[in-house]
Amino acid sequence: MAESSQKKILFIDDDKFLLDMYALKFTKAGYDVKTADSTDVALKMVRDGYTPDILLSDIVMPGMDGLDLVAALRKEKLIPAAVVVMLTNQGASEDISRAQKMGVDGYIVKATTVPSEVLAEVEKIAKSKKT
Ligand SMILES: [Mg+2]
């Protein structure tokens, strides 16, 4: 895959193990992957001009949570075209309904997903946004 056609994906999660695991999976699948272990770091990257095609973010994190990050990005009109996918914990129905109300492109329940399933799900969500 040519470098210019590589899809850029930004992962945000305070769980370093998950971050590394998903980064490896998506890198192997041909994505240009960047990671952030907090929403503050992610927001700074985007404010500094990084424009991911896909943003995959955990919700529950110390400080500003993942949905607050999405709200901040929208308020500042940053990366409006990015596909936004949230990672939610199993049974976190409040988070899921918040995500739905915010109109994110999709969400993935963390507890039930292995990296290959996350990859497949993200690609499905990204494809459905395009059409
Ligand atoms: Mg977390």
C-alpha cells in the first residue's frame, strides 16, 4: 500500500496494553497508526494539525473522558470528516446512550472484542459512513 493512501488512525486509551495490542494489529493491516494514552495528549495532537481519518477512543479515562474529547473536537470544528468510534465497557449503557446521542459513527464493546474483531468492526463502521 502506498504511503499516501494509508488510512490514518488515532487510538486513545489509558490502558497501555490495549493501545499496543490494537496499534500492532492495525499497523499490520496497513494503517498509519498513532496512539495517545490520554485525551489531553490526543487533543493536543489534533490541535497541532494531525488529521486522522479514524478516531478510535476509549470512554472511561482519567481527566476528560472520550466523549468529552469528541465534544471538544466538535466545538473547535477539528477533524469533522473523521470516523469516530468509541470503545465502551460491557454493560455501560449510560456511556452507550451518551455516544448515540452525540451521533458518533459507532461503538465497540471492549470486553467482547479481540483485536481482529475490533479491526473488522472499525472497517465496517468506516465503510458504512462513506456510503
Ligand atoms: Mg479506560
